[in-house]
Amino acid sequence: MLTALLFDLDGTLTDTDTLHLQAFRQLLHEHDGRELSQAQFEAQVSGRANGELFAELFVGASAEQCRALADRKEALFRDLSPSLEPMPGLLRLLEHARAHALGLCVVTNAPRLNAEHMLGAMGLGRHFEHVLVAEELARPKPDPLPYLTGLQRLGAEAGQALAFEDSLPGVAAASGAGIFTVGVATTQTPERLLAAGAGLVIDDFNDPALWALIKAMQ
């Protein structure tokens, strides 16, 4: 029986990778004139938590400098996203969850300020009982811990839940927690999402295959 839905945020609830790419490009240009291609962003940056990522991007920088650079990048992103559009079909799914008393949780590698900003920019903050962010947990995605924590907060079993993810680290985290994971093909190809552990890949939340899955689990 389906009792819980757990969602990544960036690229899953709303398509934000273009905005994050712009923010990273501006940050790197300001810092040392470096460029960042779309391919580099998709392969090295998308879906990752800031701690490890910024240490790799700014080799030799201190932990304090990396935190400051990450804060600058996230501020640039928030400036670029005063309003955001939910993914097609998301509002329909959230209404279905409300009507069937399904638990809802956001599980994201984004910082708390970004998560709150993005949910507010979509007008969705009131829908989610819990918002879990990587910086407040011992380990970020691709470790299963964020999703295991989400299940615990919702009082749900992995077999009673669905997770929605667009990134390879996210799919690895959710499937590693034993949750049937639906890949959202906004930032990765269906083939890569399936190879990472997704059980189903959809273009958006209106996909008939998703609704057939939900019906089968209820």
C-alpha cells in the first residue's frame, strides 16, 4: 500500500539546472575567469552537495573559502529565480497525495535557504510535512541516509513509498534506501537514470506510466 512520496527538489519539482549553470558560470568567471560547459556541468556538478563539490572546484581553497564561494553561488541562483514553475503534472500529484493522505517529504542536496526559497517561489511550501537538506545530515546523496531519514520522519516503510529523482546521485541514494525510484528525465537520459537504479523513467508527472504505477500500489 502506497503511503509516502519523497521528492528531490532541483530538476524534479522544478527544472532549475539552467539557472544553476548560469550561477556557476558567473561565480567561476568572477573568481578566476574559468568557463564551465554544459557537458562539464552535467557530468561533474548537477545533483551534488556543495561540500565535496566546492573542494573539487576550488583546489587549495580553505574550508571557509569554499563555504563563502558556495554561499555566493547560491545567492546568485536565488537572484536568478524570483519565481519558478512546478513541473507539469506536479500539482495534480500533490492533490492526489492530499486526497489519499500520503506523506510528503522533500529530500535535497540543496542548502536550507535554497530549499525554502524554491518552494516559496513555486507556492508549494505548505504541501510538504518535512524538508530534509544535506547540510543538516551526516552524509548527502548518493548515500542512502537522506532517504532513510525521510522514511523515518514520515513513519513509512521503503516498500510503501515512491521517490522521484532527476540526478544520478539522487537515484543512487533513493534506490539504495530500498525505495522504488522514478527518474524524471530533465537532466539525464532515461538510459543513465535506469542504469543508476531507477525503476521507471518519466518526462513529467502527467506520464500515464506513473499513474498506472500509483494505482497498482494503492
